[in-house]
Amino acid sequence: MPGLHHGMNARLRGLCIATLLFAIGSGIPASAQDAGGEWPQYLGPQRNGLSPETGLVERWPEGGPKVLWRVPGGVGMSGLSISRGRAFTLVQKEGQQWLLALNSDTGETLWQTKIAPEYRNSMGDGPRGTPAVSGDRVFVFTGEGVLAACDVKDGRVLWSHHVVKELKGSEADYGMASSPLVVAGLVVITAGAPQATLAAYDVNSGTLKWSAGRDPAGYSSPALLTLNDQPQIVAFSGASALSVAPDSGKSLWRYPFETSYQCNIAVPLAIGNRVFLSAGENHGSVLLNVKSANGGIEISPVWESLGPRSVLRSEWQTAVLLDGYLYGMDNVGGAGPVTHLTCIKADTGERQWQQARFGKGNLIAADGKLFLTTMKGELVIVKANPERFEELSRATVCGTTRQAPALSSGRLYLRDDENILCVDVRKR
């Protein structure tokens, strides 16, 4: 469809520019990175699961995907971040939570650093948060709530805080799952302490600069969104979506969104000057209009679809937005096994299609395609087509995984509880 093709080209150009701006703002030398080759934080350059890369495969070759390397890792739900030839993730092994740095071309371990003792939880052991790379530092947040800054080159711990203890908070029931967000010289995490839903630390000194909010942590990660030309940190806590000014933590707005067991997990998404929220446990979705009015900000639903008949109930997967359509995993009931792959029209909430019982998994998007992992260890390619479900290829590549893959320079990086691997997805 010509209109769809034109829209995708415009979006990809915008993402390339946005990726470069991220590099400049974070202190990454532009000469040291390919604008399309960085995946420096959770869910990619803009924390929305989108990559500007093109020239990617539509179907796996005969015999399955080409695995470039596979190396031992460890237990945990941390995803992978890729920056300047290195792949970073948190793993649990030998009684410790470790930050690993691998050569992204070969899988060779460049260094590994102990961050905290092992973390155990009935919903899965090990760290949850994904590292964030900015300048010469990589930032991590462990399962019990230790925030640390390490040197990218050698893994030295430059500073560390047990955030939950220091702010007199309490650990989330299923572990601390926030992935650090780096913005304006600060690293921000969801702490969920009584006076600190969000906490921001100076990237260089580790000094606490501000805290904001009184909500429980939940399991989402904060995102930097620009709404009505105003940069805002928007977090999805265990009880609400809240927005603060990046430099000061000043509260801008709050929208109550209480989900059973405080299971707000997906990252808030900007859709123009609107914010999309979605949660599982049969809660549902809402699109919020963010409007400047009377010297402040007014929030009102554009549409909402709540309860067991909701069009989209994102459990721990963040939907992706492509050309006005949201593609996401719709989870039935509580944390059960039934999950549909769904496409909805973003501005109205109208369902376009639903592939029933697709399977529980996670996703990112690039080159007009969805790249999905499933808990069966499959890697699936689906065409991003709002008119119908169109699966292109599927293959088993690893063990059980919850993480969405990371995409960098034509390679997908993923992991399970034993191994980390790299798959070639370039067209030949």
C-alpha cells in the first residue's frame, strides 16, 4: 500500500534523527555509533520497541535462523542493551547478580562485575531490569533495588545505592523491575518508596537529586515523552500514571490506574500529544489526552476499553505503535497462559484483527515487521499489516524467555535462563 509505505519511510527517518539526538544528549560520540545500530536501553533508542533499521529478513532460511554465537549467561529477566560493539545484560549465577559485557560480534566476555548478592523470588529468580548505557557509564537496577553505575570499558563500580533501603521503601512483591532511564544528566528509576515513586540520581556522583510521587512501584519503567512540546518523564506506577519535569521532579499530572496486584508493567507510549496505557489482570487500556489549560495540564480519556472485554490487556509486554496502529499481546484473565496477538487503531481503540491464542511472548518492530519471542523459545516474524494477521516465519532458537529481543546492526540479541545468543536477521 503506497500510503503505508510512505508513512513507514517518514517514521523511520524520524527515528534515525531521534536516535542521533539520543546519542548527542547522552554523551555518546556520534562518530562511535551507527545511528541505526544502537539499542542502548530497555526497548531501544526511544524506549518504545521501534528500530529504524531496514533490509531485514522476512523468512528464516532453510534450516532456521543463522545463530552467529551462543554463550553461557545466567538466570534472570533482564534484557540486553547494545552499544558501541558491546552487549550488556544482568544475570544471576554463583550466588551473585552480575553485569556482563560481551563483544557484540563474537559473544566473548569482555568483563563481568558483581553488583549484588543473588535475588530470589517465587515469581522467578534473578534481576529484572535492563541496563542503560550513556556516555562512559552503564546503569543497572537489581531485583532487590540496588542502583549502580559502572564504567563501560572495564566494569568498575563507580557508585552504588540500595535505593529501596535508603529511601525507606519496600520491595515490590515480584521484585524491582524498573529499567534505568538516563536523561539530562540524571538516571531515573521507579523506587516506590513512601515519598519517592520516582528517584533521580546524578549520573556522575550518584547524588540523589530529586524524588517524586507517593505511589507503589509497580513493575513498569519510566519513559521520556514529549507532549505539547514539553519533555516529561512519565511513569506507570502500581496505582497510576504520573508525569514529572525531568530536571526537578516537579509533578505535572497524575492519572489513577489501579490494577490488581499493582501489575502495571508496560511502558507508557506517546501517541502524538496523547499517552497510551495498558495493563493485564483483565484491566485493559486507555488513551489519555494531555492538554495545557489554565496554567496547568488537564488529562482526559480519548477512549478507554476496560475489563474482561478490553481490546488490549498488556501483561508484561509493551505494545508497539506503527503508522497509527498498536500491535500488542492481549492477555486473558490473570497471569494465565492464554494470550492473543492483537492490532488496534490507536486513535479510536477499534480492533483491526486478533490472532487468538498466539502464545505468550514479547515483541519489537523494524522494517515493517514485528519480531517476537515466545515463552516456548520461538523467534517469530509477523508482517505489520493492520488489515490482517500475516505470519511470515517461525523457528525455535532458545529456551523459555520473557524478554523482547534487542536489535542492532542487523542482529537480534536474546537470552533465556542459560544462554545469550545473537541471530543474523540481515537479508542476503
